[in-house]
Amino acid sequence: MAIHSVIMAGGAGTRFWPASRAKHPKQLLPLGADPVEPLLAAAVRRLAPITPPESVTVATTASLLDATAKVLPAVPRAQLLAEPVPRNTAPCIGWATATILRRDPEALIGVLPADHYIPDEAAFLRVVGDAFDGARAGYLTTIGIVPTRPETGYGYIEVGAEIDARGLFRVERFVEKPNRERAVEFLKGGRHLWNAGMFFYEGRVMMRAIEAHMPDLYRGLMLIEEGARRGEEARVLAEVFPTLPSISIDNGVMEKASGLAVVKGDFGWNDVGSWESAWELAPKDGDGNALPAGAIAVDARRNYVCDRTTGGAKRVMALVGVEDLVVVETDDAVLVIPRSRAQDVRAVVEELRRRGDAGRL
């Protein structure tokens, strides 16, 4: 069985406004520890020992197709799938899987998000290899991240009995985002892992699961496949894809299917979910400030400053007597927010939408 990877890269990244915009969102930005490598490029690069670029399919949206191609020059253009509209991860994964099976009916497929940061890439590749072994054995396999704190912002996977000595375990159930009390219990109990949204499977096994648990989605995917066989995929896709149910693969398939397995992952994973995450990953001075070149910090601690302006002459960014702030400047906007409220950036995006200020979205 040949191995293929699918990278999901269609997100809007609204929590990284004003750097992340509709036409250049989070996954196209260098928000990890490397100041120049976009998250999407890193996702493809670190998988290269298992799936080189010619075996990678990237699922994005039509509006991001050209920008995605620019970031990934080694991935064949034909393997960049442009969704007409966003429809969540179940239609995304279903369409990508059906497209790969068209080329390779025996395909083993791994699906991973484009916007995660993984510092221990060697450990990551070992775990991915174990997950593909689970897929090769017929399981719908996922990677669960060993939790380091009682996190309430992630879903969890409850781990069951060990399947084999390679570290493959049965999935008892998927658990929605818990409150803090339950998250503390999960951490103490040691039987729950963070759900990182990574899935590994034999393509035909996933398609059977979609047919069993999401028949409406399956029928729509088959209409698209029929259109592809007639040479009319683009037309049929434009008609059918917007009608597909908008639901995650977790809710639509994984929570209902049998034959689920999980591999434990411990490789420093970070979902880069907000400016707080960017501060955690960035190099810092002795006072915990992450600053661009030439910035000045006087009696300032644990601040994150990001200059995304494109002009030739850069302003001097200066901080005096402030702590735990995020400051982000672009050509047309400035964000100032406490790091503890980094998730609330989406409220700014909602206000801009309410105003009809599409140019800054």
C-alpha cells in the first residue's frame, strides 16, 4: 500500500488578526519558532521522509489556491484541492480521500492540519509511522497528544485496551471539550489524550465508514466522482460541494465508527491557536519579551510584539512599563490586547464584519 498525506489548509485563522487575513490566513504565516517558514510549508516538509511532496494532497479553498501554490512549489498543482466553499472537515477529508483513491485504489492516507507546530520532528515521524501501521492493520487510527495541563480548549480521546505492543490502543470514545474540573480529572487519570485532529486509514475503510455513518455526504461524493469520470469534475464540484453537510469528521464519523485505534504522541505539539501560542514559541529576551529586531523594552516583561508591515522603513517599536501584552502591527491595523485575552481577537473580526469593513478581514 502506497502512503499519501492530506494536509488540511483551508482555515481562516481569525484569532491571528490582523496578521492573518482572508486572503493570507494563519497557515501561510511563519508563526512557529522559525521566523520565515510558513506553518503549511513546515507541515509538508516534516512529512517528507514518509510522504514526499509528490505524495501530498493539500485541501484548501478556491480563494487561497494561488497563495497555497506559492508556499508549496514542490507539491504538484493538480494535488491542490480547491473547495468552492468551506464545509468543515468531513467533506474535506471525504473529497480528498475519494480523489486519492481515484489514482491509487490501495492508498493508505494520513490527514493532518496545516497549522500545528511540532519541535521534536524525529519523535513525530516515529509516531506517524506507528499510526500508519494501525491503518495498515485496518483501523481508523488517530494520534492523541499526551496532555501536559488540564486544557479546556481541546477535545479528548479516552484510551482503552492495548491492541499490540507497538503502542496501538483502542479508542473508548471521543470526548467534547470539558470544563476545568473534568479536565483536571482527565489529567490525573492518565486515560485521556488531547484530540489533535490527525487521522490515518486505508482509503477504502474511510469511504465505507462515511457511507455507513454519513450517507448524504457519501452520495454527494459519488456524484463528484461520477462527474470526474465524465471529465466534468469542476462543474459538478461547484454544484454539489456547497450542498454537502457541514460537520467535522469527529462528529460525523469517528464518534460513531467501530475499529478505532489511537497512538500516543509526545513530541512537543502546539496547535498554534492564538497569539499566546506564538509568544510561547518565539525566542525571548531575559525578561520574557518576544520582540522584532530593533525594538526597545524598558521595564517591560513577557510581551509579544509582531511587526508585519511591508514598507521599507520600519518603525521603532517601544514598550515601557507594560507586561503580558500582545502588540501586532500591519500596514493598515494595530492590535493591542492582553496575552490572557488572546482568544478574544475574534471579537474584533466580528465587529469588522458587522461594520462591513471587508478590506480589513
